Amino acid sequence: MSPLPVRSQPAGGQCITDWLEHVAEDNGLLTTQLESALRRGGGMTRFLAVKPDHRTLASITDLTGAPQPKVVAGTLSRFDGTALDLDGLDPRRWSSWRNVAGRGWFRLRGTAACPECLADDGCWMVAWRLPTVTVCTRHRRYLIERCPGCGRRFADHPHEPLRHGAGTCCLNPIGERTVCDLDVSRLGTRMAQGDDLARQERHDLACTGTAVVTLGELSPVKEYLTDVRHLSVLLLHLASQADAESLGPWVEPIRREARDTRRVRWHLSPPSDPRVRSGVLTTADGILAAPTVSAAADLLAPWIETAPTGTESRLAWLADRTTMTPTLSRLTRAALAPHERISTHLRRTISSIDPARIPQVVPEPLYRRHAVHLFTTNKGETNRLFVSLCLARQSGTATWAKAAELLGLDGDLGTRTARSVTARSRPDPRNLTTALDAIRADLTGNYRSREQQVHALMRSDTWFEQWADDHRPATRASSHPYAVSYLWCLHAGGMLATSPAWTTPPPRLVRVAYRQFAASLRPLAAAALLAAARTPPVGGAA
């Protein structure tokens, strides 16, 4: 194929179609004539701006002298593996387009534009064809996408790959042998907000192959860009819900577009307005830019609250409306944690604690230091029992009943306690996990061994008589069960009802008498009583 008389190469980032339109103009050709020349070598031009086939690339190189890498850099295939996934697209098979179109947020024709760039350089950039490019970082302005002259997207010519001319005018066909002659370089645009500009800079950096930090870790570029898009789709669906009006300035335009469109398919088609699209992308990017999954979940949580609750779970509703990547799965589960069953959350936070280190009820000081704020009632022993059951669940037990049995309690008590506490207080699973971690770190000693020590003291009264002579001379022998129960509760971390001092749960009067005994102990006497639990009893049976 003979080369053209006037040969040129595309500018950096210039779209291949814009460059070829200038090539035709420089050589005195109609764009249709140049297109015919490209097809003479057996090439096909239907995917010219996306991924031209090798024969078309060879024809372009022969005609213009431009090296193939530079030609390819002017097509959307330069973003394959970053902002786009063109896997499965065969330029010679039209039907293969479905493989790409089905992934969503990709269009075969049409482009946005920056009027100031066109005024400065006269070049239409290939990146403007990406729906995720909404801001010109050079001029710090939003792109525009629809021509005010013809009302269509720029470069919207469905039957031909090239416009009927070159330059900064729209040139969309608007009738038989008539084109829109509006000069795009003369249009005005709005200054971009700082967050939108920063998001676009992160996006453009990722498109160069540079890893981006998401959720506090470096993320592969394809993973990051995919996560932003799928999270944006999810936010668009949530923005269409009744309670989302106050969540962002771009929500109301989305709601209007959803009302005006018979069937909104956000996973396939993004919002038509670049500024609105920029808003949702920036919101999604801001969530993923959070330093931790927990911080990102806090940002996503207000959006999650708008998801409808019906026969299906919130997680199922969310998963039905976007592609749940591994990152989005972690993020949505974290955001849904307050709505999640505590038992489900505990199953996902298994710890390696030795069950012997878990008391029947968490010690009062640890409970008040780490967990009292989680509960709305002052039922201290019940709440402390629930915390211990949670620790037991984290050790690997499958049910609340099994957790209770692990602590030497009746299984039915574990089930009833969990049901009662979660119904009254509904502690936030995330805050509960934090409290459990702190309590677990502070727990010391073997509580099963301590229980055995108290059982041994129950079988002897010599130690009790010695303690009473030294610290409470007026104490009667009938107070021995109260002393044992005191050690059972404070030293062994047991429930008052399970004290070895009685064979059946004590009635109310006995419980009152025990509390009077415990309250009457002076600090020195209480310390001596606790010391007795650590000393093996000697002499006399009870």
C-alpha cells in the first residue's frame, strides 16, 4: 500500500479517530475515502477507536508511517487491564462485543470533551471516551459530554468510524448531508471541586499502572479501578432509595434520572451527566481511600441504612445490585455488622483463647472497664455471663448452648441469656468484638483450676474458722456457705447460682443474706478470704 504524501504521527494521548481525521484533511481526502483505504488490506474499522485488528493497524502504519505502538496508544486498548477489560473482544467478530458490553460502563461510540484542551491543542483525547474520566486535571474543569447544538454526545456517528471532517467542531450528523457545526472549543465548563479533582488524579495514576492505596494497603490497579466502579454502581442503587436524599449533592439528579428512565440499569450504563458521575465516583473512591476497613465501613454505613428490608437480607439485596468483589464483600460485611446477628459475627472472629481462661462470668472490674457501655440495662451478672458466653463462642463453639456447657453451665441457660441480652440491649457486634479483645488480653489464670480450689474449700471448715477468728470474731459457722460463695464469685469467676455452697439455686432470702455478708467484709478481711482460696485447706471435714 502506497504511503500518503503528507504523513504525521498522533500526539500523546490523541484519539486515533481524531488523528486520522486530520490525516485525511492534510492529504485532501474525505474521511470516507481514508476509511476505504484502511479496509483495502482486509481490515475492519468497526472497532477502530477501541481495538483495531492487526490488518487495520498494518494499513495505518503503511499509509502514515506511524509505528504501531503509537497507533495503539491512541485507542481504548491502551487502558485494557486497567480502566477497561477487553478480554474476549475479537475485532473481526461483531458478536464478541457482547463480552465487553455485558461488563458494563463501556460504550462503543461517543466521547466527552474539555473545551479548553481543544482550544489549546485542537486534539480530542482518547481518555475522554472512558466513563470514569470526568475531570480535566490540566485545566481543573469538568468535562462536558452532550453537545448543546445537536443534543447528543460528541463523536456520536453510529454508521461510520470517522467524522466528516477534522477540528474542534462537533460534526455529529443531524440530517441528510448535514452536520452540527457548533465549535466545542468555545463552550464554557465549570471548575471541578477539589475532591473530584483528587479522585481523577488517583484514577489517572492507576491507569499508568501505578498501584494505589485502598483501605490502607497497596492495591493492584485493575482491582482498585474495578472496586471503584462496582461500589459506584451500588451507591447509585442506594441513592435511588427513599431515605437517601441527604447523603450527597448528586443524589437528587440520580433520583430524577431514575424516575425519567423506564428501567434503570446502573451496572450497564452510568449517569449521563459527567458532573453527577464524578460525584458518585468520588464518593466511592473516598470510601475505598479510608485507612482501614472499619473506617471505610463507617463511611458506607449511612448508605447501607437506606437499603430496603424485606424477605431477603440486606446483604442479599446489595449483592443482587452489583458485582461483589473480594474487597466489596469485606467492606459491606463490615458496614452491615450492626445489623448482623451477634452469633454470625462471633463465628467470623474466632480466637485461640484457652477455654480454661474463661470464667463463667467476666470479673466485675473488667466488665466495667471494657464492656458496660455496650448494654442498656444494669443486669450486671447477666451481662457479664453474656460476655463470657461470647468469649466461649469465639473459641470455636457452634451454639450458645455449647458455649454454656463449655463453662460448666446448663446449655439452656446459655440460649436464654443470649436471647434475653440481644433483645434488650442489641450491642453493636463491632464494639462487642473490641471489648472482647480487651477483656481476653486482661484475663489471667486458669478458672477451672480455681473452681476446683473453691470446691475443695467447701469440703473443709478449718480454714473458715481460722479466717473468722483472725478477721471476723463474731462470724457464725452458718456463714461458711457465704464465704465459699464469695470465693466462688470473686476468685473463680462463677455465678452465684452455681456456687458449690448449695445444691440447688438459692432462693431470694439466701441471695439477700449472701449480699449482706459480702457487703459487710472490710478490705483486710476480704483480702484474707481471697488468700485462703490460694492455700490448700488442711484438717477437719465440714
